[in-house]
Amino acid sequence: MTQLTTPDGTTLSYQDWGQGRPVILTATAMLDSRMWEFQASFLAEQGLRCITYDRRGSGRSDKPWDGYDYDTLADDLACLLDHLDVRDAVLVGYALGGGEAVRYLHRHGTDRVAKLALVASTTPFMQLAPDNPQGLPPALLEEVTAAIRRDRAGWLAGFTIPFFGGPEASPEELGISRDLADWLLRTSLDMSPRAATELYRTLFQTDQRAEVAALDLPVLIIHGTADIGAPYDLCARPTAALLPKATFLTYQDAAHALFATRADQLSQDLLSFARDEPTG
């Protein structure tokens, strides 16, 4: 992988494959650019420039103690796009990466980005609040962060089936091989424990309803109905309601890991969106 250094001295690792319209793929909170095993190669083979990177705290990038808030993550993304001088790009925000992408557009505008895809995104607001009664209680965040601190490997192992198969799935219903599932989740252990807990805090506590509503570019929303990482009714529906002109694709009975369990479908939908063709 190639590297760049942000203004605060953090080294980020990235890959830049292919030629054509740039597509920037951001990762979930716990994974890094390796999660794009299928989409990155496919999009580059189809005549697009596919850019993936490991955000700070994960994968092959530096793991500083701080900087896991959306402002810093968005500025890191801006540093990458400026470094590569991309134009007319399609920005794909996956899970926490959705919030990261929305904050990037809020802080840095659309000079470099022409379209946004929100896939299994945690937007617009996950935490319970008086004006967000369907949100998740703060105690749940504390349970998750405590489990990560206590036994991160064990917590990830216990999350395997719902992450890939959904809350009602059996071990035989992952939708992919157990080998692939285990490998993908093992890459999460390359993240620092500090990054793991603080990224969850960011995605859980940040209210982005106003930022989402202010988006002024074509948006594609893709979400699975069996997603427990970013629940469909808490995340996908409210995000779509704030963006009435967005294209909204529902993957029926799909869980959070669409990049693996619905790899071909997701690859094709992202390709069509990047080519300005009908999706779905």
C-alpha cells in the first residue's frame, strides 16, 4: 500500500487502482480497506479508479491515541482526496463511513465529490434522545465498549453470525463460507483497542440529522432489512426520509456485511451508480 501523512503527523495507508471516474470506498468502524476484497477489484476492472484506505487506528495506518471523532476522520479523508487530486468522485460511506462521508461533505463541500452512496450507514442518529425515541439507550454503548475492553477477540467471535447472517441466522446461514467470515473479522484485531471503542462512541452519539438533510448531491442509499449493526428502521428509513430525492435500495433479509454476503449485487449497484445508470 501507498502512504501519506496528515497535517497532525498520522500516516494513512491507501490503495489506488485503475483509471476512470474515482470511487472512494470507506470502511465500517471495525474493519479496514480489506473488507472491499470483492468491490475494489471489480470496479477497477470495469474502468473505474477505485481508492480504498485504512482510516487512522486501523489496518496498516498509524494508531494514534486521539482523532476518532467525525471532524478528524473527515479531515483525514479530505487529506487523501487532496493528495490524489480526485475530481467528480463517487464517495461510498459504509456504516461509520457513512457518517464520515457526510461530515466530509459538511466540512469540505462538493468540489471533489459528485455523488454519495450510503451503504449500511449509521446515519442519521443512533442514540436515544427526547426527539429520537426509537434510538438505542446509552447503556448499550457502555456494554459494547466494556466487552471490547474485556475480550475484543471473544466479542468479535460472538458477533460473527448476526454480522453476516442477521439476528435470526444459524451458523449454517451466514451466506458466505465460515473461512471468509473468520478472516474478515480477524482483520478487526489489527485495529487499536482505543480506536475500536472511540469509533463506536462517535457513531453512536453523533447527531447528523441536520447534516444529512443539507446534502445537495445525488445520493444512493443501500441497506439490508436484517442489519443489527445499523438497524434498518433506525438508520435507513430516517436517512431516506431526510433525503426524499435519494435512490433507496432495500436488500431484503440482508444483514450488515453486504460487502461479503451480497457482494455481486452491491458491486453492480455501485457500478451502475458510478456510471450514471439506473440502479436496483
